[in-house]
Amino acid sequence: MEYERYPLVLRHPAYKPARKIADAAAAHPPESYFAQPEQWEAEKYPQVTVMTPDQEEYYTSKGYAPAGMPNAAAFQTAFASPHVAGRTTSEWPKMVNGVMMQDPNAPVPGPAEYPKYLTPPKGDPFVVQSAAEEQKYRKLWSGPGDDEDDEDDEVNRPVLTLPKKRRGRPPKVKFEEKRAE
């Protein structure tokens, strides 16, 4: 793709957009028999698109300037795609009929397992950063002859406790008023 200067959009620094002068509904109550059109002020110095150098010179003399900085080198740089050996591109995500689609074969992301707290049989819990680190500590805790793959091990069994039942009414609280002495 080669750089072409034209068509070129020119803008004026004193541009003013069109604006509503008065609200017709506020000026005339809805009971009026004839609907009043809204009153608008036209835009001033709208942008123009030039197709030739003569048109560009004419509008430039009236104060218009290019909407950006036309630069052939920047254009070539933006559209250049150097060949990089071994570069792979990803097909996903991509737009399909206006909808962003993700890779159907991508692994389903789940909650991160690590870092996580590990609680030794005796002591305070601490954080491990990987599965290898967790296995190292679990081997240290298991004695000789213990089965590491035992799912019914006491260390791995969750401890369930029931909440204490309260009986009767809650105790009455007596408020004491402070007297100004």
C-alpha cells in the first residue's frame, strides 16, 4: 500500500458545531394546535475534504489546516510488517459475525491452587508456593512406612464442629445513666 496525500481532510481552528437555539417544546405548550419546528444555528467553518493541490491551497488561504500531520514515512512505518523467521501468530480470539470468540480448545481457567496455606500436624499454618514444595513438607511429616497416598489420613481429614446451642433468652443488659454532679 502506497501513501497518497489526497483525499485530505482540512479543519478550521474557529470551527463551531451546530447548536439548538431554543427548545420548541419549552417555547410552545403541547396544547398548541401547530407544532413548532426546533430552531438551530448552523455550524461554522465545517471540515472540508480536498482532492487536489489547488483545492488545498484555496482552503489553506482561508485558514484551514490538515486534520493531522500528513507524513509518508509514518504511513509506510505503520503498514510495514517485517518478516520474522519462526514468528507464530495466534488465531484466537477473533471476531465471528460481530461476536468476539475465544479458542474452543483452550484449557478452562480455574482457581489458582498455589500459593496456599499448608497446616502441619503440629504447629502453625504457613504458605507454600508450589506443588513440589508441598510434597517436600508432606514427606517430612510422614514417618517411615506411612502411606503417602492415603486419602483417609488424619492430616487431610476436614474437622467439622457444630455451633454451640444457646438456651433461653439472652441476658438482660442494664444501662447506667451518668448523673451530672
